[in-house]
Amino acid sequence: MEIEIISFGKIAEFVSNQKIDIAETTDTDNLKIHLETLFPELKAIKYKFALNNQLVQANSAIEQNDILAIMPPFSGG
């Protein structure tokens, strides 16, 4: 299964926007483990996922061609 990854802020320095194959990863909890294996720098920072423009609050299913954003902490104002 292929998904598109979009990264922001400091995360974009080591995770470039790209399409990746996540063959046996079907949810965001497992994707987090997979991405931290591919990009070990993620383990050292806090970040959130947005899946198809929706902030992920709990484990969510991932479908073929979904778009996942990886975002550093942010604040409103």
C-alpha cells in the first residue's frame, strides 16, 4: 500500500515529502513505529499526524493513497 507523506517545520529537514510503501501497516499506531524505524530522528521529538486533513487523536485506519502529514508541536494565537 502506498501513502503520501507531507512534513512540516523541523521534521521536513529529515523527512522529505514523498510517497512511501507501507506494505503491512494498516493504522497510525503501526505507522508511527514504521516511520521511526525509517527516520530515527523522529524518536527524539514530539509530533502529531494529520490523516487526510484531519488531526489524528486516536489510532486510525490507513487506506491506499491516503495523505499523512507529520507536524511538529504548534500553538495558536
